[in-house]
Amino acid sequence: MTDTATPPTTLDPERADLLAALATARTTLTGTVRGLTDEQIGQRPTVSTLCLGGLIKHVAAMEQAWLRFVVEGPSAMSFALPDGVTWADITAGTAREVPQWLVEHEAGFRMLPGETLSGILADYAQVATRTEETVAAVADMSATHPLPPAPWHDATAVLSVRGVLMHVIAETAQHAGHADILRESLDGQRST
């Protein structure tokens, strides 16, 4: 991943600070895979199903989705269920049909055949570049969209561009902590 710790100087201080905080969280996350092989980033060293490569893929996908939300609003994030399927069915694992978005979400946590560390980091770097371009282009950091319908969202909640960035920073930092645990469990190395 390219170093994105220093956003372009043409940004106002708030945008520059938020993007710098996000870049720091990204660097912390990607630092956990330094020196590992493609095989190692797919290993699951703890009782969870998480692997380092999948964790980075997930964080990149979530950042990309949230920044699409900034531009497109709630239509950028659909959590629709097939007819006749409920959230209780999904949670219990008894759904007769699983929505494609959920299949893709779950695949995002695994290393798939042909995926490599360099490819995952390159994809994440592209997401980071698009995020910086989007944030630079947004006219109003206070502009809001209603959150998409989902059981984990308050039905009346809205989120501003600023709020989206703060959420992405928090999620990236949280997953960097998960990645530290995975790395230490994998080979005893600590990345922070």
C-alpha cells in the first residue's frame, strides 16, 4: 500500500486531519502482514474464521461501500432479503436462500483461490485513493443521507460525510487490533 499518511495540502484542515487519521489506521492494519507469504495471510490461527488477508479485504470493501454511500446515498448499500426470507432465518442459518450481497460479504473475509497479498494491498491502495478523491470533491462535510434499511441501523438515523469518515476510521482501527491478534497468533510477531 502506498503511504497515504499525508493528504494533499489543498484540503481544508478538517478533511486533511480525517484523511490522515484514516491513513494511519490503514498503515497500522497493513503493517500486520509485512513479511508474510500469500499462504500465511490465508491461515486462520485463532478459533475464529478470520485470516489477515480476509480482514484487509473486508476493511477495503467496507471503506469502498461507505464512500459510495457518501456519493449515492442509501441505495449504495442494499441489505435486501429474498422474498420469504427473514433476518431470523439468516441469523439461525435456516434461510432457504441467501442474498448475493451476503455471500459476497462472507467471501470477503476469506482468501479465495488466486488472491495474493500484493493484489489485496494494491486493491486497498486503490480504495484509499478513491476515498481521498471523494472526500476532496465533496462540497459539504455536513451533508447527510439516511442510513440504508438494516436491522443494525436505527430506522430514522442519518449520517454525514464527516460521520462516515469517523466510522471508517473507527472500523479500520478496530480491525487493525484484530489483525494484531491474528499476526501474533500466527507467528508470534507483533506489528504495533
